[in-house]
Amino acid sequence: MLVYHLPGTFETREAHLDLLWEAGATGLEERAGLIRAYFDAPADVHPDIADGEWQEEAEQDWQAEFRRTLRPVKAGRLTIVPPWLVQEVEAGQVPLIIEPGMAFGTGHHATTRMAVEALSELDLAGLRVLDVGTGSGVLAIAAALLGADHAVGVDIDPITIPIARENAEINSVPARRSRFEEGSLGLGDADWQDRPFDVLVANLYAELHDLLAGEYAAHMQADAPLILTGILTGKLPLVREALEREGFGAVQVREDGEWVLLTARA
Ligand code: SAM
């Protein structure tokens, strides 16, 4: 891989970026006070950008690098792992296997981990759980592994649904105990929302929780636990007010860095 290192940043050399593209750069990146311009072959550069240096660098396999950096993530009674690290799960922990891919939810985000922890504290035996914004299916699968009778995961992004179904299969969660559907609350009737749920979990974002709070209340049994995350600390008042407005009680807050998880009761 041929890289032309040009001293400066995108800001300080803004006027020169076009000259790099004109010279045939296939990509530009800024790192540690240097602009790195990628080329397929050596090129003549304009005198204004002649203060750079050509370097041949080893090809980096980013996918392999990413896979090497993944570690198991302990979350309550479960440990979220990619398939190739299952043997590293400690005795007594239940493996929750997620193949890292196109859908959000490998366990490496604080919100996913906190939500699995919160689910892990509940006795889910025999209960029906709804996971709104299921992504990789991680929270619905966690619920099933923790004993839920049936877990439904819904997402507005159709790409996530086959991924979530595949992850459920990898975890040996049978189709009769889990269901993944494109859709959401408030987007028309679907048969998965015929009956109220015993637990609802949603890792979305504060503004959406505000919009959906009434739907959450309408689709939950009385006194059922609600777990909401994806909330930045600064947006906590918005979600708190929405829960109060819709009659939720017993609101509790947990924080991890800039992220918040709320638990409440319908
Ligand atoms: N549940 C996974 C987790 O905890 O890691 C994924 C959470 S990811 C932050 C949010 C997911 O919500 C995305 O897959 C996105 O497509 C989905 N989403 C966004 N808006 C939605 C909505 N209104 N209804 C359902 N899903 C939604």
C-alpha cells in the first residue's frame, strides 16, 4: 500500500486537498498531525504539496484486526462472546454468542451491556419479553437464555432481522421461544403486539423513548418492568418526564460514562 504523508491537518491544508485528489489519491485520512493520502501507484504531485514523503506500508487486514481485539463481555449472569471465544467464558456464566456483523449489539457498547445486566437481575421464567430496536437480537436472545418463555425482537431496519434470527439459532434458542420481525410500536398493528408483554426492553435514544413512552405503556402488563437505554446523561430529564407523563413508577437510574439506563414499572 502506497501512502503519501503530508505534514498538517485537513484544516491547515484545506486548500491542498484537491491537489491530492488530482494527483490520483484514492483516499485521504488525517492522523497525528499528518494527512495520509493513499495511492495505487506513485504519482507526480503539485509543487504546493511537494513537502510530503512517500512510504510503502504493509497492508492491514482491518477485519482480522477487529476480530483479534474483541474480548468477552460479562453482563450479569451472561457473557457476550463472538463464536470463536466461547471457550473463554468462565464457569457458571451463560454464553450469549453474537456473530459481529452489520447489526448493532455485540455487547461492546455500554448500553447493550447495561441492558443485559438489567435483564439478568429479573426472574424471567415463563414471561413474554419485547425488545424494541433488536439489532443483532442480543437483548431478546439474552431474555430467552435467562428463561423467558418467549422473546420478541422488532426493528425498523430489515437488514437486522435475518441476523437476529441467525444469532438466536447459534444460541440454540428455538423459533418457538423467539421471534424477530421488521416493525415497531406505533407503526400499525401486527400480530406480535396482540397481547401485552411482561417485560419491555429498548436500547434506542432519548427522543424516541419520549415519542414511544405511551406505546410502551399500552403494550405492557400492569406493574411490568421496563428497561430503557441508549440515553445520553444530558437527555435523562426528557425520558424521565415522558415516563412520569405515561404513569410509570419506581424509576431508577444507572450510569456508565455518558450513558444512562433507566428501569421503571408500568
Ligand atoms: N438492541 C441492540 C442492543 O442493545 O445492542 C441494538 C440497539 S441499536 C442502539 C438500536 C436499534 O434500533 C437499531 O438496530 C435500529 O435499527 C433500531 N431502531 C431505530 N429506530 C427504531 C424504531 N422506531 N423502532 C424499532 N427499532 C428502531
